[in-house]
Amino acid sequence: MNDEVRQPENEVGAGILSVFGRQLKLFRERAELDRVGFGSLTGYSASTIAAFEQGRRIPPSRFIDQADDLLGAGGVLLAGKEEVARSQYPTFFRDAAKLEYEAVELHVYANQAVPGLLQTEEYARAVFMMMRPPMDDELIEQRVGARLARQEILSGSDAPLASFVIDEAVLRRPVGGRGILRAQLEHILLMRERRNIEVQVMPLDREENAGMAGPFTLIETREGRRIAYVEVQNVSRLQTERDRVRALEAKYGIIRAQALTPRESSTYVEKLLGEP
């Protein structure tokens, strides 16, 4: 049986997971299937099906696709798939994750860690393992899976235009060990080959850096909304007031001008890879 499921951070039975669970149970009972039978059809144990129905575990996207089809739900279960997926994220990031999904442009300045949208699985896991107080293993895997799922927005014909300015200190910090850092640097080089992605490096020897106040993300949605996202110590804020967003947009423009160009940055990352 496939029991690799994710434990939600929110309280048991809360919000969208509780609603989805009740709908799942109603459709299962209407189809005259018990949990054992339904589990055998989907590849999950009866206890896991119970956890889905009781809102205690987050059902994977592939399970929701299966369930809607097998139970003849007519798209009702599929309709909640996006909200269920958002429940993977910590509460403070859920609104930002939704906006990120709707973005036509994303611009990120990072001076603490490689941006989540560019992280490898191993690097992301190492980041979460360093959190204090420590997370349990199940929550770490939940967060890693959610982070990797986020990266899907950078692929496809409707992928947003994305730019990243990363401080050199981030690219030198051996998060998880030298091997994980090396794989992460190689991944950054691969990602910047995509036509919708630009990566720039802010070298440590720059005497001027307008980003000393910390990391931030600029988001423009399909509806033309322009929003800034700022996070520190798991406290986040979405800035929608136009003057504040404009100020961060201006700051990002200055940061990009102060950093290496995308081509120079690729050469610089290659140089870092060549260092012992």
C-alpha cells in the first residue's frame, strides 16, 4: 500500500481538509465502497483513507484525481484540489503561494538561502532540517514536497517571467554539505538556461548593495495586480499599498543594476563550482 502521505500543519479537521474529507466520505458511501475496498482501488490502506476523510492527512493530488474518477464525483473533488494543495504550506505562506501561482512575473532577491523556486530536493530538505525548533520528519517531507510542487509554475507555455538576484554568500554557504551545495549550483545553471528565467549574482566585493534590508519577492498577477512579499523569522507580509510596492520595485531595479549581469553571473557560478 502507498502510505506516503502528508501531515497538515493546521489543526485536525480544520478548514478545507475537513470539508474535502466529508465530501470524499459521502461519495465513497454513495458508491457503496468501504474503506478497505476503496483503498485497494487507489493503493492506500483503510487507515489512510480514514485519515483523508477525517481531515487528518493531506491527500496527494494524484489521489484526488483517482477518487473523483472512481467515485463518479463529476469534478466536485477536483474543484477543491487547489485549496487542498495550499494546505501543504505553512499558514504564513499560503496567500503568497496562491499569488505566486497566478503570477505572470516574479522577481526575487535572496540573501539568506537559495530561493525556494530554484532549490533542489536535497537542498530544500537540508534547509528544513536546520529549522529551530526542529520539525519532525513527516513535516519536513511535507514541506519539501510542497516546495518542489511550487516549482512547476516555472515550466510550461504559461510560465511567468522570473528573475532572481542571489547574494554570493548564499552560493558559498554549504547548506547540507559541499556535495549538496555543488548540486544546487549546477541546478541553478540549468534553470537559467530556460528563456523565462534570469539569474544574477550579487558579489560579496560590491561596495554598494541596496538589498541590505533583507530578501523580498515582487509579484505581478494575470489581472495586473502588483504585490510585494516580505518574510522574516516565519513572519510574512503581503504589501499591496502602491507606494510601498513601488518603493520595493525601485529597490529591485537598483539591486539588479548593482549585481553581475546574467551572463557574468553564469560565469561566476561556474567559477564557484571550480573552487575546491
